[in-house]
Amino acid sequence: MTRSDLVEELAARFGQLTHRDAEFAVKAILDAMNDALVRGHRIEIRGFGSFSINRRPPRMGRNPRSGESVAIPEKRVPHFKPGKALREAVDQRTSEMQADQTKS
């Protein structure tokens, strides 16, 4: 699902929202989440999951072409951990799909 798909779904589910309002709502939510992660905060959406920042320590890597050692600096990367309800829903749905495929 892309951002525009999300806007379309939101506008379709809530008839009182115009396409422009739905687009503004999605943009506002994503911007707020982005700002929170940039500030180092954790975002928790019950039943869906949580977003946090993980630290990747500095390390030595290799240039695949030359084999030369390269220093890779420390990084901070976003991390998503699905909530229990989402994990169970995805697991149940994929189990059902696999069962349907074996019947055919």
C-alpha cells in the first residue's frame, strides 16, 4: 500500500472527508511520526506496533570490488516491531491463504 492508496482508502471509508482533507490527515500523521523519531522518541500504536530508533555501532566493512577495508560510521535507523494483534492477524491470514492453495 502506498501513501496515495492510504489517502484513497481513508477518503472512501469516511464520506465526510474530501480527498484533500484525507491527504492532509495522512500527511499530518506521517509528519508527526517523522518528527518524533527524529527527536529520538518511541511511537506506540496499540494493536498495530511500535516504532523506535536502533543504534548501529561503527564497524569495519569491505569494498567488494577492491577488497579494501572501509570504516562504516555509527548509524541510527528506524525500527518497527509489530504488535501482538497485528502479528496474529497476519499469521492467521497467511495460514488461511496457504490452506486454500493446498486445496486447489
